[in-house]
Amino acid sequence: MLAAVALAATPLVRLSTDPYTNPSSQHQTEVEPDTFAFGSTMVATFQVGRFFDGGASNVGFATSIDSGATWTSGFLPGTTTFATPPGPYGRLSDPAVAFDAKHDVWLISTLALSAGGTPRAVLSSRSTDGGLSWANPVVVATGSIPDKNWVVCDNTPASKFYGNCYVEWDDNGIGNRIKMNTSTDGGLTWGPSRETADHATGIGGQPLVRPNGTVVVPVANANIAKLMYFTSANGGASWGAPMKITTISDHEVASNLRTEPLPSAEIDKQGRVFVAWQDCRFRSGCDANDIVFAKINPSGGVSAVKRIPIDSTSSGIDHFTPGLAVDRTTKGTQTHLALTYYYYPVSDCGSSCELRIGFVSSRDAGKTWTAPVDIAGPMHPTWLADTSQGRMYGDYISTSYVGGTARPGIIVANAPTGGVFDEAAYTTASGLFRATPAVASVDESPVPDAASDHPAPAGPVTAN
């Protein structure tokens, strides 16, 4: 059992420590966490030993089989040359985790890179003992420059496609062309890479499965200027053309912090998809980001974009990188939501930025929200691993419901000592759920003609 620590008002548990010593990457760094929970088991996964120009020495995991009371941690075997046993790849990136209930298998999807940092393949590692140990990975797909993979499984016994697992990724070498692969045998083998009906491009997709087996994939377009979604109703045999959710208005976060308005998406019991992202449309002059969300209904209709009222639109606080959780046992007006996010108390903070992590929740499908609580911080951005795209805790974070309460997967950093980082994966020592919403959602309209102060790149984005 790993000891609890208190880095802010909320006691935290450190999940892992970087064991690697190769001089080519930055050590005592863990970044980019994802989590998934099923029953009383929760698995977290994250990069370990971050390289400046992409990927990490390996990917780690931390597993709890008692709803987060205790944790077992380790590192994936057969992946990179630094793993035990070693694998054929130079680096690993973009971990995401899922559970296949039909085959009783946990899956961690990763992106394999060469020693020089070029993405080579999408991989999948399997665990058949509840996430406590993992087999050598299998290749899901290859491409010219594969990027930003994600994984989900169909866990509804009544679904025609119960036990199907789906991996979404994009091929940056051909303009971020969206790809989908399907497994029907618990991740042992994977079918061919398929594209959407119109060969769409995008990045950061997070596939979800409705109770009827329909797969819904919220995704940003290739230059992260709008959000869209596409579906499959035939078990991944074919994929429809994307439909628009909304445009994105993004405030550029201060102090060279690596963060983009990629979607964080989850689904409720009746198949409504909730999508959250950072957006400045409700702020005058686009001077800071809120966390906003929209719903994709089972009918295919998309709701208006709503601001999560963590504070007022004149607060000057900048919010970014949401990790949204939806309690999959809830539905309708009583759907439970939980949101972890990073923020700066002062948006235009220059060299004095203080990075913090906050949490809010809702018990009525986002109509009202609790007052925010701090989970961790303050942290200085220079305490984070340095990358070619800015200081990094991750392009995404995660929150999952387990045992009836929410637990985040977050990256927390302390001041480096002797030039060595102290950045690692954490969760909270207990579940987070405040019973009584304290902040009513305000029906605010976006600022007229709000425009991003973070211009979208002219070409496709890569984010390994």
C-alpha cells in the first residue's frame, strides 16, 4: 500500500515512481494519466520518463481492486528497450485504459515510437488478472505517423456487439486521418484500420459505447478548431461521416504550458455522451478559459454549449485540461458528473504562474454544480517535464467513478531537487463527492463574436 501525502487541502496518494535512468529522457517524471473503473477495480496508466521530443521510457500502471483503498503499481513489459523484459521500441506514449467485461480482460493502449521519437505503431497490452500484471503488447495498427490513440470496450451484455473493443487513432503523416480498429477476442487480435465514410481528419478522439452497441466518437478536427463526432452502429464494420458539435474558442494558456482544447468524454446509463473541453467563449476578450460541456443525445441531437460555473466570468481565473467522469449507473436528470481540471488563479500570470488542480461535481446532469475544492498545488510550471510543445503534465487527465465516488488520475509536481524532477501520478486518498450542489448553473450566452486568442495551426497537429 502506498502512503498518503498532503500537497494541498485534499490528501493524495502517490501511485508510482519513475525507476528508469537512461540519460536520453527526463527522469522522476510521470505524465499524461488515464483511468478506468469497473466494479471495485480501478486502473490508472501514465507515461514514465518523458523525452523532450516525444514519448517516454515506458508506460506505468497502478491498480486498485478495493475501490481505491490500496494500490499496486508497475510498468508494462515488452514495450521499449528500457522495459523488463525489453521490447523492440525506443519510446512509449499516449496511454489509455479500458476493460472488456465479456472476456474479463483489461487493456492499455499505447503509442510506440522509435528511438528517435518517430511514432511507429499503436499497441495494446492485456491483463487477465484484474490489472495486476500485464502481458507483452500486440500490434493494433501501423501507419505513416500514428498518433493519439484511445480505447473502449462494449460492456453491455444485451448489446449485439458485447465484447467488441475499439481503438481510435489518427495518422499524422496523412493529415491526421482518423482510423478505427476493432477486436472481438479481448484484444488478442485486431481487425483492419477503417476510416470514416468521408475519410475525415481529426485528433484526440475518445470512443464510447451506448447500451445498444452504437459507438460514438467525439473528436477534435485536425487543427483543433472545432469538435465533432462520428458513429458506428454495426460493430465497427463501417463508420459514418463526422457531425459538428461546435467550434472551439481557446485562450492560450500562460507560461509555455502544454495544453490544447481536446475533448474529455464520458457516457451515462441511457447512452447520453457528455463532452467537456476548455473554451473562452463566455469570457470578454477571450481572456481566460472556462471548462464547458455539451451533450450528444441518443437521438443524435447535440445540446447547447454550457459553461461549468466554477467561478464568475470576470474572475480572471484560467481553467484547462478537464478530466470528466460520468457515473455510468446514473441517467436522466440524476446523472452524476465529476470534473477534475488544472487552473491558474490569475490568467495573465507571466513568470509568476501558480498551477493548481481543482474539482467540482454535479448530481443533476450538469444543471447545478458544487463549489470548487482544491486537490493540489500550487506548482510552478518549471517543475513539469519540458517538451517541444511546452511544459507537460499531460495532454489529458482523467477522473473515474469507483465505489460510488469519483477519483482523479492527476499529475502533481514538487520543486526539483538537485536538478532532478519530482513529478508523478497521484490520486486522492478518498473518493470525492460533495452531496449538495452549492453553485447554480447560470444560463449565460457566449460573448458576441468571441474569438480564440490561440490561433489554430494551419496544418494538422501531432501530440505524442
